[in-house]
Amino acid sequence: MQRQILRELNDLKFPDIEVIVLSIKRFGILKMLETLKKSIIKCDKCSLCGELPLGPVFGIGKEKSRIMLLGEAAGKDEAILEEPFVGQCGQLLDKMLFSAGLKRRDLYITNVIKARPTKNDGRANRPPSDVEIAACKGWLWKEIQLVQPKCIITLGKVPTYTLLRSQLKKSFKLGDSVGVEYVVDYCDSRIFPSWHPSYLMLHGKKEVDSTVNLFKELKERFYGPRKAKNS
Ligand code: SF4
């Protein structure tokens, strides 16, 4: 069974959900996530990972987390350290999580794109192209199927549109969706759009406070009043 899963992952032909559930029971989520990582390392669906000085940037955190945080793509620090949200944006995210009573290790954190899209000969970040998102999003579906979060908080417009493109126009304003609860038909997770920390760094305390309040509200709802780590 594991060989079959690995073969399908390598081909990016994702197994049926029944096969995934059986595989999770048999091998455990951690093992399946490790298998996924091995497949991503070999991915050449677009040129981004081949341009990285180090490996791709995988999702990280609690493998059965009820809450998944979804960003856009790795930045410079993330590409170097091979972990999502570890630069200045990551520090702000950690502070907001702490204020909401959450810790990074309570969650599963990942990006739509498992690499750093760059411009100016690698000196600056750029948003991922539609082609890159289409190439990489299969890995994200797989992560969602394995972790099975009850709640996915999308940080910014790209991850929000990636998950909600059947419900939103490409020209949608993120501010109109922040805090709204979305139900999708391809998984059981509820989707909650929020701001990306890089936007919050530029737009002051009011949005930071409202984001912390959203995190608090979702923590209470999906982990209950107990500490998240005890759930
Ligand atoms: S960014 Fe995604 S699609 Fe592109 S090579 Fe890396 S893993 Fe594959």
C-alpha cells in the first residue's frame, strides 16, 4: 500500500480519500507526511524549487492540528531556514498567536507554494504566478487531506483565492472576506480568510488587534477553552 501511495504521490496522481484514510490508519500521519516531503523534494512541476539554494520549504507543526495556517510562499529567511514564517513576518505571527493563547507548535503551518518565487536575479520576493500556483497546489491538497484540519486560516489574498476560487472572483477584496466563515465541498475544513503578517506590519495596530481576536475566537471554537496543547 505504501509503495502505491508513494508512486501516486510521485506522479502527483493523488489517491482516493478512502485510500488515504486507510494509509493514515496503517502508517500514521507523520509517516505519510514524510512520504509527501520526499515526493516534493523530487518535484519539477515548475522551475522554483530548482532555483532554491537549499531544499523546498515544507509545512511544519502538529500533524493532527485542528487549525492550519496557510501562507502564500516562502520568503528569503524561510528559503534559507527551510521553515514557513520565520522572518520578520514570522515574528509578528508568533506574537499574535501568543496573544491569542496559541503557540506555533499547536498548529500546522504551510504555504501554497513550497518555494520562494523571486525577481531581480533572486534579490527580491515576488507573488507566485498562476502557473506556479496551479503546479504546486496539488501538494497543498495532499497536506490538507493528511492533516485534516477543522479550520484553515488563509493569510493573505493568494492562499484565500487558492482555496476559495469557486466562491470568489479573482478581483475580490480580501477585506470583504476577512473573518467570514467559508464552507467548501472538497474537504471538511472551514476556511477563514485573514491578513498576511507582511500586510499587518505596514497597516498598524487596529488590524493586528482584530487578527488576534479572530485567532482567539477560532482557538476557543476549535480547541475549546482548554489549552490547545492539551486537546
Ligand atoms: S514550487 Fe511546488 S510545483 Fe514548483 S517545483 Fe517546488 S514543489 Fe514543485
